[in-house]
Amino acid sequence: MSLTMMSCVNKPEQWQSEQFDGKTFNNQATSLNDGSENMANIFYRFMFEDRKQRVPQQALPMQPLDLQLWQQSQQDLVARLGHSSVLLKLDGGFWLTDPVFSKRASPVQWAGPKRFHQPPVTLEQLPELTAIVISHDHYDHLDKHSVLALADKTERFIAPLGVGQRLIDWGVPADKVTELDWWQEYQHAGVTVAATPAQHFSGRSLRDRNQTLWASFVLQGQQSKVFFSGDGGYFGGFKEIGERYGPFDLTLMETGAYDESWASVHMLPEQSVQAHLDVRGEVLLPIHNSTFNLAFHPWQEPLQRVQHQAERSGVSLWIPMIGETRTIGGAYSNNSWWEQSAETLTQLTAVDGNS
Ligand code: ZN
Ligand code: ZN
């Protein structure tokens, strides 16, 4: 059942969520291969696998965000700021997903995965925001520094159950925060936001696993409808989302940080294409790659594999440079910027003699 919620954040004892068992949140599937079974093997690979190509050997091509275009355009727009941070213009308002502007996706800034590129716009340069949508509390999606820097600039934060309370604990005013359970809807500035299921997990320390909910989101404005996957493995929920809310003009689909060892909580690129088809997407924009590498695969591999699969499946794929702006539903082209980097990378490796 869909509910239209007023803005509010409830205490856990008031949650009526089917996903919450009184202690932790749970996925629809009961047993998942999330990598925790074979931690020893993963640690071994972490120590000994060749990880040279996990990060680019040269600066990524990118475009500074065209702020004038963003302010003046009457159309709905989209640009990737990095990882799963995507700026959208919907019905004249600015919407931002999972803002991460910090140097590292980590509890501390002296260790942990370091970003490959600067954001194409600074926190200070960002325009006033209508809302920030947060998918879950992992460090590569929920960045305390960015949240606090944007708290005055955004009208509203929208997050799954339990995640909003984290923001309030950090000092964000409670009246700016809306928490949603799966299938709950919220209207703000003419846009309908629905939290939808995802097959993932949560936590920011060793002691708080699955204490907060994870979700994907539907953003439906007057002109366009966008699906934001958040993080998650491939599951039957995508079809249901497609039945209830599809078709979508644009899908922001997780494509990166995957591994066969944890495929149930992060999709393989071929599954990202299938998820796009399941939700009935028009254009697929792969996110969760090219900013932090959180897995063993080479950094370009998600883009190469998703491109290959999209061609086989006849799916329209747009892989923008970081910062590149496009009208949602408008024309677009791909310049294979990641392959140009790959060639340079191969040359560098050859010169090194370490191919
Ligand atoms: Zn995650
Ligand atoms: Zn993630």
C-alpha cells in the first residue's frame, strides 16, 4: 500500500515497517551471499591480487558544471557529480542524490578509498537545493561533511527509515528531514518521491549492521520520471517497481563495486541492464563507478561491460563525463571518455614493463 506521508521522523518503536523485526532491517530474500561467508578469501585477494588498474593512472576527463545553464534552463536536466551523486533539475527545482564531496569514502579522511577526481562543482557553488535524497548510510553515499555543508542550502532531506535520524543526530533540523519506508510516497515542490525496495544492507561501524533501512527511489515530476537505484543486488523487486511506477525516462542504475563473491548486494553490470529493463527505463545512466573503486575490478570494467550488454539488449545507454549536463529525454551522445583513458593506461603499463 502506498501512503502519502507528512514530514516526520519516528522512533524505532513506532516503525510499522514490514522490513524491521524489532532489532534490524531485513531484505525480502532470507539468505544472501553478501561476501561475509568468505571474508578470509576476500582478504587474501585484497592482499595478493593485482589491483593496478583499480584506479586511473591519469586525470579523468571531466566538465565543470555549467551553472548558468542549470539556472536558466526551463527543462529537466541531469549531471553526474561522481559515484552516486547526481544533480537533477526537476520542475525548476534542484535535486541531489547521495552527495559525497569528501576526499575519501571512509569514517576517517586519512585512510580508506580515495576519490579519482574532484567534484565538477564545489559545495559552495551548488545552487539552493529543493531536496537531497539519500539511499542508505554507507560512507560512499552518506557523507557527514557534505550533509552538514548542505543543511542550510537544501529545503529538505529525504531518506529511508533510521537514516534521517542520523542526520538529526549530526545537527540537521528535524523539521527538514523526511524518513520513508519502502513503498511510501512523499510530495515536495510538485515532485512525488517514492522509496522503493532494494536488496542491500547498511551500517557505518562494526556494531550497527542493518539498524537503518536502504532503498531505491522514484522521482516523478511534471515533465519526467527518474529511477535512482541506490545500492543493491539484482532481485525481483525491480519488476514490481516497473509495474507500479514505470516507465522511466531515465534510470540511475548502480554499475560498479561488484564481485561474484557479493553479487547479491551489488549487481553485475549485465544485471544492471536487466534491472533497467525490469523497471521499464528509457535511458540508462550507470552510477557507482569512476569515483571510488570499492572492489577488485579495473575501474573501467563496469562501463565496458554495461556498454557491451546494453548493445546486445538494445538499451539506450548514456555514460556522461563527470559534470556533463543533458536534458532528461533530450538528445545525447557518448564519447567513450573512459576508453581514451584505458588506452593511455595500457601505454603507461607497457612503458612500466609491468603489463
Ligand atoms: Zn552500500
Ligand atoms: Zn555504495
